[in-house]
Amino acid sequence: MFKKVDDSIRMHQEDEDYTNPPEEFIGLSDFTSCGSDQLSFRAGDRLLVHTKTSADWWWAELGGLCGYVPSSYLKQDVEDSYLKQGVEEDTSEETSEDPWQDEEYFGSYGTLRLQLEMLSDRARTETYRQVILTNSAPLRGKVVMDLGCGTGVISLFCARLAQPKAVYAVEASSIAEHTETLVRQNGCEEVVTVFQGRAEELELPGTVDILISEWMGNCLLFEFMVESVLQARDRWLREGGMMWPSGASLCLVPCQALDYYTERMGFWEQPYGLDFTALQSLAQSEFFSRPRFSHLLQPEDCLATPCDVITLDMLTLHVTDLEKLRGQFTFIVEKAGTFHGFTSWFRVQFQSLERDKTTLELDTGPYSEPTHWKQTLFMLDGPISLLGGETVSGIILLHRNPVWRRHMTVTIQWRISSTEETGNCMVQTKSFPMWR
């Protein structure tokens, strides 16, 4: 149950150096608590934040109750904070930050470090090359848009391996200046034209027949470049045109992660012969409250057969669909083991331009050639022993951040059903904020 105000504030005064008065924040979106220590609220509610416990979770008060709330769902009452500081509000100045964080986002993609990482990803880059190569005949005479082209490798594949009428290489980051040089250096300037700018502000000579892009992020959607792709599709893709990828799937599996668990939790049991177990609860909160990117799942650590939990059709997907995506799963445990968490990855498909021809696929999972995305691990608060034949079922929810548009929260609710007819089920829910 929620803690009463007086008791909970007194507890936090004792646990933290509580000297500052509470700050008032406004709810940006509805939030439903997933545990007894969290506090539900609605968009527009005014909450008093007593302690900013971490970057992601704050201790707040609403209607006489206190609990943890996600900081990303709140905004400060700017007018109230100005009055407290004795400063009159100046409506002529912009006080809010860019919700897309474009300066940071495009700044990172303007570096060779990220470009090298992507180009060195053989599975990723070779898949796109094979898509162009196997569709070289139907690409002849077509107009292609390569959105988020980076150094232009896909555009150059098109120009070299097919005979398109034109390729529009679109890139918002500063790397576009070098892409123009690479196009000329590879003798493709008669076919490839580089456009530097955001997709939303793009002006092209006309519509395109094929829109190709490598927009995928961790857990498929993270950073939400896909919105730019969908907006470009709606503006520039001709009726009957093709999207590459044409489809995408988010995959999930319950798994073991003993090495990572031992590294983060087992370490505190007896380092240097000392008992540091008092720090294990803090370690669990710090290391397991957010997903682990770049996790390499070994096939033998999968406790069941993976399944697709969310599937997207890139020709029919709408921008509004991205706000909340929901999937279901049912896993039959194939072998006894320790359930440490769930691991996710994605698959994308490239439909052929010719009927009855093979659809190519890029799979970033543990059974395929490794990619720079690797996999994403969602750790439980504590390990659970599973027996073969038991069932792990539930739902996964991808909830886009209402303010910071490149961020999202992944919520997983699961139920473990025993093979024995005891009627007992273990139901748990955990939310994982995904931030840049």
C-alpha cells in the first residue's frame, strides 16, 4: 500500500539530507503504478516532489499519498518556479528544451565513430547490399530515396549495382558534407544527389518509387527515427511504392543471465573478505532498473523458443501508432534453469520488387550473425527457478515518452504457471525507462 504523507516524508528525511522544500510538478501523461511503492497520477495532476531519488524516479506526493513517480512524465510548473525565485515570467524567451534533442542526436551521427560502427557491421551492411543486388533489374529507371544515408553506402550500392534514374541521399547530420565528396569520389554524382536536412523539412524534385532506410534502434524503436521515415513516406512515396524494410518484428525470450547477475550482484557478497551485502538492494535498483543495451545472449541461455511480440507493416503503420504498442507472449519453458530476465531483439524484412521472389531478412538475434545492435536485456529484480514445461505468459508495452520524443518506457507483465495443478501463479510487472 501507499505510504501516508507524514510517515513517508519523515522516512525520506532520515534517509537523505532533506533540506529543500518540495517542488510542484505537473503530470504530462497518465501513469499507472506497477508496484506498491509507486504513485499513480493523471495528465494535469499537480504533484509535490519531495526527493529526486534518481534521474529516473522521484518521490512525490498527491492527494495525501506518496510514492515513486517517473521523472520523464512530469514537467515543472515554470510560472510557480519563477515566482519562488522572485523573477517575473518572460514570455518572449523560449524556456523549454528541444523534445527531440536533435543537436545531440544528429551531432552523434556526424562523428566517424558511429559511422565506423555501422559500416563495420557486416551483417547489417551486407543485407542492404544484397537487397539492392537481388532487385537490380526492377530498380532500373526507378527513383530511390535513401533516408538517413550517413556516409551514403546504400546510395552508392544503388548507383553501382542497379541503374536507377535517381537516388536522393538524405542526411540531417554534418556527415552529409563528406557524403557529397564520397559520391563524387566514387563517380556516382550523375545519379546520387545529397540533401542535407531533416526529413520533415525535406524538399525533393518529386516523388520516389522506393524509400530505403536503416532506421532501427535498440528494442526496434528506440530513438524513433521511424517517425521521420513514416513522414517521408506520406509525403514522397508514390502510390504503390515500396518501403525497405517492408516489415519489422520485435522478438522476446525469457533467459538466463548468470554472468551479468553475478557481476552486478554476487560481487557484493564477500569482496576482499568483507560483507558488502547491504549494498545489494542498491545494486539491484541501480543496475537492473534500466535495460542493458549491447547484451550478447548465448543461444543456450534461452529458456524457451523466442517469439515475435510486435509486428509492423511499414506501408500501413501510422505515426500515432508509435505512442503505445502492445504485444502478448506465451512461452513454454523447454529446460530447467534460472530465469534472470527477458532479452529482446528485432528482425526486419525486405520484400522483393518482383512477385514470387524471396523476401530477404536481417535478424539481430542470438541465432544469427552478430550485429552492432546486439540484444537488449531486461533483468528481473531477482532470479526465479523454472522447471521444464512451466509457462511464462504476459504482455509487453512500449510506451513512448510524452515529452522526450526519442525515449520510451518498456513495461513487461508476466505470469509463471506451474505444471502442477496447484492454482498458484506468480504475477509480476516491471517498467524499464529507455533514455539516450
